[in-house]
Amino acid sequence: MALLRPQILFPLFAKATTLPGIGPRLGQLVEKIAGDKVVNLLWHLPSGLIDRRFSPKVGDAPPGKIATLVVDVLAHAPSPPRNKRIPYRITCGDETGKIALVFFHAQEDYLMRMLPAGEKRVVSGKIELFDGKRQMTHPDHIAPLHQIEDIKRVEPVYPLTEGLSSKVLDKSIRAAVALAPELPEWLDPAYQQRNGWPSWKAALSAAHAPASEADLSPTTLARQRLAYDELLSNQLALALVRLKSRTRRGRTSIGDGALRKKAEAAMPYRLTGAQRRTLEEIYADMAGENRMLRLLQGDVGSGKTVVALMAMLGAVEAGGQAALMAPTEILAQQHGETLRPYAETLGLRLEVLTGRSKGAARAEILADIARGAVHIVVGTHALFQKDVEFHDLALAVIDEQHRFGVHQRLDLADKGNGTDVLVMTATPIPRTLALTTYGDMAVSRLDEKPPGRAPVDTRLINLERLDEIAGGVSRAIGSGAKVYWVCPLVEGSETSDLAAAEDRFVHLKERFGAKVALLHGQIKAADKDAAMERFAAKNTGCQILVATTVIEVGVDVPDATIIVIEHAERFGLAQLHQLRGRVGRGGKPGTCLLLYAGPLTETAKARLSTLRDTEDGFVIAEEDLKLRGGGEVLGTRQSGLPDFRLADIMVHGDLLAAARDDAKLTIARDPDLETPRGQALRTLLYLFQQDEAVRTLRSG
Ligand code: ADP
Ligand code: MG
């Protein structure tokens, strides 16, 4: 795509290190906070400002204020050689008074060069009073007189990282903004006019040159425009990807209902109203000519698996194959186990294909999938592998989708002809965020839980009371309870996650012996299964499962009633909610103990309290969004949500809706972006690096 990028954008996609003042070392820091390209610096907006326009005479400079002074350098007084703790002082002044410039750990030759005695200089910084005399410690700016206009201005202050000075960042961002060309206008003229928005270049310049605090608000015309641009690029990209996947020929799957009827009769329960409604929506999509691209949102425990089963049976009835993809090995195995009895009852063949399937066994399964002898395949990422070929894949169901990227869900669909896609997520994505990730993907919601769901009593407990908790757990398992014990998430290190789990396992084993099992990602597959099975089965004596977050999604052990989560404050709310969803499943009330290490910040307290006070996943997600902001809601590592630089979903929600409508209309009228506005919109897509969308254009 680099070759096709409009030439006008080239300067913006040069390395940030080509900017003045950014060498390789600073380049790394800049990359850390913004990104490695010039364009990334444009998106790094100021978070504050310093007004340096105040320029009094020395005698009038009030202590406590920032001032820019024109002074004569009078005399240097270096630190005494034996006492470097006494600062280097340089006396300066004008006809109205004197001021000392103060430097700790000074380098004499540097100061001699910057402030030679007998010359005039401009200095800017905060005026202080020491012993009744004016001084300025480490001036922010020292410059020759002719640079005064450069300094006497309102200086933007940027979010920084350690080791990067505001001055350097300011300078390189100014250079980046200066490089930004006037771009062809991609906004709808009437919409732009109605909002009073400036051109892109003008908006960018204004956003980086705030004159007052008010100019830092996300609701200024300049910032609104930039936010809209970003949201529009996101919505347009989603619309294009979706258009492509939809206009690839779909298929009509219409079954006779025989398998589904039999399966329903074999279920130990009746489908809920929400499950039925959702299935009607899915069947209708599958029967339609376009290919289905539908998102099924259902809170933890809402019964998505059986919806997937019924949809897959619909595909099989119509003569096709179906695949169900899960994000983890454990989950794939578990889905396999849940679904296998149905397959057997119905005389269908179901196979589980994961990274663990090897050698001859794998080859045989693959051959059977390819000749259509296998009706339903359940698996992990292993389903993506090149040598996995289907005879006729009619439906791909992707579970717990936030672990997969947008392209992956389309990749699986590419294994068939017009394959319908159903994406299932337990993460209650607030409507606003759903829009940014899925665009106009059709959504079904399981908003009703199956009967028999008992409430979960959630408590916040200080980690210091670990012994008491172990005592409580001991009593509970004495009366037959099963307990998940989730070990802390250790920031940035999977190995430490494991270490924490292993430590806790050893510790609990001292007290509970063989009643404890351990589960984490690095355990050998067979041992993992054994641990899970021992915990899930009845009467094995295993009642405590110590685990890292591998149990987070989907694991279903109806007998488990207690979940202990250590260092709950380190987890995302959505994640905690998912974990909690592991208990209270078998009709018996559940207990969730959130152990935290105090003292908690106000935000952390508010977040955990939300969890204690409600079990409604949507409320929790909305609350989390409010408390933390969009990008972080789902835990950035796995969210797959776009990380906006200019738009703030909480503030610019209206703009998001407008951008969606704009994108929709544009695609309807000009699907190949060929009109003049379409051409300008291509530039917008390149500007925001919407590569995936651009590729759909190139390949037509
Ligand atoms: P999730 O939506 O979290 O994937 P599951 O599909 O694992 O939920 O279902 C959770 C539990 O609810 C399972 O034990 C399942 O058997 C049960 N279940 C699903 N549908 C119903 C229903 N209509 N009535 C009663 N129990 C149900
Ligand atoms: Mg599930």
C-alpha cells in the first residue's frame, strides 16, 4: 500500500526521526508516546499550555508568575568547587531591577555559552522570591534577542514521557504541523458549513496552538473536526470491509428443520424467548441471498452455545458443513464435549481440531473434513491453517470474538463459498463501542438469562484477610462446594502470572492437599485436561481449581459456587464480570470474593463497587467506559477495539453516529470512492492508516 499512498501524504509518513531535534534516542521516546511517523506526532494533541506573553520589566515581575524577560547578563557566580550543592547563580537585570538565574548541577561551559556576561538575552520561566530577592530557577527558555517572538507566545504543553522534554516535543511537533499540506476536503460541504468547521490543515494548526484553556477542550471546532475525521475514517473503513464481504456472493441455507427439531427434543431444557428470537434472526439471514455477518451479543451464561448449535444444524440440514471456532484450547474441547452428545443423537459426525491434533489422526480428520464426511468442526486458530479444507463450509461461528481480529473472522469465512458468519461475544460492548468495532454489523442480543440462574453475592475484601478467606473456603468445601481460585494478573509478564499461580497452588496445597488442582497456560495439554476434568466431574475429591485467567471465557462447571479473585484491582471490569460468570450456574447461589490490595484509588474503588452492585453486563460495561475511557474498557491487550487518538467516545458520541451515517450514504452512492469527494476520502483513509479498507478498494 505504500506505493499507492497519495504523494501529497509522503512527508507525513516519513520517520519521526527526520524531524529537527529528534535523533535515534529521542526517536524511541517519541515512538513510545506517539508513534514512529511524522503523522503520529500530528495526532499528539496538547493537554495544557503555558502563557509566556507576559513580558514585564524586571522590577515589575511578580513572584509566582511565568514571565518572559529581556535582561542584560551581568555576572556569573559558579558553585564553590567544594560545595556543588550550592547552585550556580547568574545575576541579570535591566534598568528597573535585578534577578538571579539559578542552576543546580550546572555545567559551566554551557552557561558561559548560553549567557555570556555583557550580552542581552531573553529568558522565560517562573519568577520566585528568595530572601526577598527575585530569582528564576532553571529558566524554561534562554535565547538571543532575535528569537523573542518565538518564545513570547502561548506554548502548548504535550503529554510527556520520562526523558522527553516538552521543549523537544514542542519543537518537533511544530515542525510536523508545518510539514502538513493542505489536503483535498473530504467533508461533505454542507455538513462542514453547518458545523462551522475549519479545513483539515487549519484545524490541525489550531489544535496545536491553543491560545487559552478553552482551546484545549475536545469540543472546540478544530478538535471536533479532527475527531470527526478520525471517526469517519473508522466508519468508512468498516463499511468498506463489510461491503466487500457482503457483495461476495452469499448462499441460501434453508433446512427442513428435522435435525433442529430432534436436537430441541433432546435438550434438558426449553430454549428461552431470547434464544428463539435470536435464532429466527439467524435463520432469516442464512436463508437470504446475501452472506450473513451477524454479531450475537449475550452476557456470560446467557446460553450462546446452544444458539450456535442450532444455527449449525440449520446449515447441516441444508447440506453444508459448519465450524465453531473458540479462542482457547480448553474452550474448544469443552464446546466439543457439550455438542458431541447432540451430534451422536442426530447421527452426525463432529470433530475437534486444535493445535493438539497431530500426525496421522489429524491427517485423517482433515481428509474427512475435505470430503464432507465431517458435519461439524469445533476448533481453535488451528482451523485457519492452510491445509484445512472444507468440502462445503456453509456457516462459520466464531465464539468470544474480541480475541480475534477483524480479518481473522473473514479468513475463516474464506474457507467456504459465501460462507455465513456468526460472531458471538460475551463481552457486553456498549453500543457506542460496538459501532466503532463492527460498524453496521447486524446485532442480535440475548437479553434474557436461562432460568435457574442464581444471583452471585459479590464482596470486596482486603487481601490482608487471606487467612480468614482460606478458613471460609475450608468450611465451604467441607459442605461440598467447588471453588475457583484466580491468581493475579501480573502486568506485562505471563511468566509472573504463572509464578503467582504456582505459589498460591503450593500454599493452598499445604492446607487442602489433593483437593487442589492447578491450571495455567503453560501446563501440558494432557495435564490441563486432567485438571479440568477432575474439577468438573463429581466425586473426584478435587474441589479447588487454582488458575490464571485461562478460565476466563466460557468454562462451564455448573457445580462451582465460589470464585476467589486475587488482586481484583488489576483486572478489567469486563474481565472480572466474565470470571464471576463462572459461578452461580447450577441453580445454587454463587459467591464472588474480590480480593484487593489496599489502598485503592477512588477510581478503583468505584469500579469494584460497580461490580459488587450489579450483575448486568451492559451496566458494567457502560460504567467502565465512563470511569476509564473507551480504549481501556476491555483491557487493551485483547480488546481489538480501535484506539482513537483524536476522538473521545464519551465526548464525541454524536459525531460517531453522524460519521456512521455519512459513511453509509457515501458507500451507497460511491462504493468505489471514485467521485471527487470519494478521492478525497481515499486520502483520509490513507491518512489514518486504514490499510485493510484500502486493500478492499485496490482489489476492487
Ligand atoms: P454462554 O452464553 O456464556 O456461552 P453457555 O452457552 O455456556 O453460556 O450456557 C450457560 C449454561 O446455561 C449452560 O450450562 C447451558 O447448558 C445452560 N443453558 C443454555 N440455555 C438454556 C436454557 N434455555 N435453559 C436452561 N439452561 C440453559
Ligand atoms: Mg460461551
